[in-house]
Amino acid sequence: MKHSNMLAMILAGGRGSRLHELTNKVAKPAVSYGGKYRIVDFPLSNCANSGIDIVGVLTQYESILLNSYVAAGRRWGLDAKNSGVYVLPPREKADSNLDVYRGTADAISQNIDFIDSYAPEYVLILSGDHIYKMDYDKMLDAHKEHQADATIAVIQVPIKEASRFGIMNTDETGRIVEFEEKPEHPKSNLASMGIYIFNWKLLRRMLTADMKNPDSSHDFGKDIIPQLLADGKTLFAYQFKGYWKDVGTIDSLWEANMDLLDKNNELDLNDHTWKIYTEDVSIPPQYIGETADIKRAFITQGCIIDGTVHNSVLFTGARVSETAKVIDSVLMPGVKIAEGATVTRALVAANTKIGKGAVVGSADSEHIELVSKDIKGVE
């Protein structure tokens, strides 16, 4: 069912500094994932599948690639009449000459005119750097049913990890009574997913006041949500059950890719009822040579395998030469592994070459090795 009275805003301006060299030249939401996708494909596909016609994507750092990628709204079916994906970079502010978004709330504040032009009843605000499938339409139904001022999607996390998140404490009806940003001693394990539905008229008033407050950090978690609670507004938690991954570090990006090897993986990228749309690249099918030894691998089109690949994920056009070994690793698009090289517990950045006989990573390392520069082999 189409809901033209809700518009989505995707916050895709994060620097992604914990992904190190992977985000030196591309914004975090444009980082590759799962063989042929980009992270931003997930929130955009969720919007398209949930019947949301208008999507604003707020970008800032290293956004050239992301802007041109997102501007092709047809990938997600968001190019029909009365629908579209709009790239919204920061506007220069007269008072500071800062061409950036100062916080998550400021990013929406700078685009009030854009939202007003569609006069939506509700605004859905999303992070652009999580991997999950979610029906926002069902969340809107819950929001209406509770007659809420704001609804926040939450997911249960292990209590020992709860201090890494914004935690929602609720009563037995699911109404939020307290919000704690990264609490040292969390009272619950309901973590905010950074997915919010607001009644636009109320949020607009809140943002206008927040812009004038010199002490605000202009952030939903630090300012807007606490203020809504302080004002006695009705906030409800919407509990999400399913696969959700924040891929903010090399280890978590590696884990999210490795999860695809699990037969019972809840993400299921082959689900035709909830497709994840992406760029359609025309390249030849994968080629598996006679000398190839493959066990438990996710291999995308355009790959050429003549060596050993065990428990690994290979993106479009990766190549593993004869006598080379790739174990417990993720090879991004266009990676080439030469003869006799061994790659273990590593994430190899796009178009990197690993030379003959080179050894990268280690089976007993605590963290995943990121390889983002060519490695010379044995001459």
C-alpha cells in the first residue's frame, strides 16, 4: 500500500573514519558489500519496497561517487512520476561559512524547505550505513496506532554490548520513558537503530527551536529526543526482529559479509518478495578453473578462480590465480591474488593486487587485516 503522506530522509553524510582507507575517497554509504551491492542500497531498497516515493539523501564527505550513484533513482524504481531520490548536500551558512551538517538534526533543519515542498504528514529519518531489510510501512502503522509523536525503531542487543548504543527504556506498553545515550550501566537492551518516524509539524517546531539554541549539538540522540521526552510527548519503541548490522568498523564489515555464507542467514539476498536493488553491471559470469578448490564461498559474477577459496566472499571481478589461497577473507571488486599468495582473515580493498607468494593476514589474529595497497610478491 502506498503512503504518499510519509517522506524519507537518509542521513548518508558520515565520515566512516573507522573504515580507514576504505572511506578515504568514498563516503561510507557507498562502500561495497555482499559481492555486488553498496551499503546505501539497503535503506533505498527498503524505501522503495515500503511504498515511499520521495527520498532525500543527505551527503557531505567524499560524496562525488555517492551523489552520482544515488541520483540514478531508477535503480530502486524511484524514478516514476511523483517519485524521486534527491541528493541534498549541505548548504553554506552565512554565519559560519561551514559547508557541513553540524549534527543529525541540523542535517534535517537545513532541508526544511525541501520537506515542506511535499507537505508530508510524517517524516522517516534513517541512517544510511546499516545493513538490514525492514518494512517502514508497518512501522508507520504502529506509529498511527499508538497516536505517537515519534516512533523509534529498536533492536535487542546483548546487554554487555548495550553501552555502545543509545538505549531506550520503556514501560510495559512499549512507550519510551527514558533515553540514555551510551549508558555505562544500561537498564535495558533496547538499542536505537537510528530509524525514526516523526509527525512533521511537531518535528519542524522542534528543529526551528533547536537551530536557535547555541548550546545544542543539533543531534537527534543528544538533543531532539531528550527534549521530546522532557516535554511529555508520546514516544514509542518499535521493536525490529531480523538481521541488522552496523558496519562501522573493518571487523563488522567483514562479519556482515561472512554472515552471507550462513545458510540460515536472515538477510537472504535472494528473497524475491523484498528485493535489494543495485547497479546493474554487465560482465561475464564467474569462471571456475580445473585447479580451483572451493569450499563454502560466496562468489559473484565476473570472478575467475583457479586457486583455493575457503570460507570467503568474493566481489565482482575478483581473481584468484593457480596455487593462491584465500581463506576466511573478503575480496572487494577487482582484487587480484597472484600465484602462490596466501590471504587469511583479511578484507582486501577494491582493485588491490597481491603479488606472487605474498602472505597477508593470519589465522589467529584478533582483528581482520585491511589490505588497501598493492603488495609486492616474490620476484
